[in-house]
Amino acid sequence: GLNVTISTDDPLQFHLTQEPLIEEYCLTMRTWGLSMTDMCEIARTSVLQSGFSKERKGEILGDHYYLASSAGNDVRKTLIPDHRLDFRYEMMMEEVEYLNQHLREHFP
């Protein structure tokens, strides 16, 4: 899966409100028909991909944010159900296994 984030671009030139990032989230949600859980997942990914310090990421996402799957999820902070992050982790592990199998077959 891809890591999807939302950010602003030239907020003084392209945005209509005083809150350009909120505007971007609203437009994304409306345009793509995303749920609040989808938006929370995108926001979480945005924090993970940001240049925030480890301490700041921990404040926003929870102390164990760096762990994969639900092990790193603090649902009280992210509002993302554990089963969604477990699904993402399982899919990633399947993709990794597929790539490893392909490499073993072609590069013994």
C-alpha cells in the first residue's frame, strides 16, 4: 500500500478559507467519498511521514506509534480501529512475502 498524506500548497494563493489544511481534508473527503476513519488514517500517516521529533509523534499518536499493526495504535489518540491497522499490516506482510518469493525464484 501507499502512504497517503494531505498537505497544503501555496495556501495564500489557492485556498478560500483561513484554515487551508482543514479545507484540503474536507475537499479530499468529499471528492473521494472517504469516511472519518479513512481521514484519521491519512492524518496518522501524515504525522508518521512528517519531520516531527519522536517525542512529538508520541504525543500525537501514542507512546508506541513506531510499532507496526495495532501494537503501535493508541485508538484514543488516532481514532483508528485496531482491526484496520492489523489488516494493513497483514497486507504489507503478504506483499513482502510475494517479493521475497519472486527474488528467491529469480535469484537463487
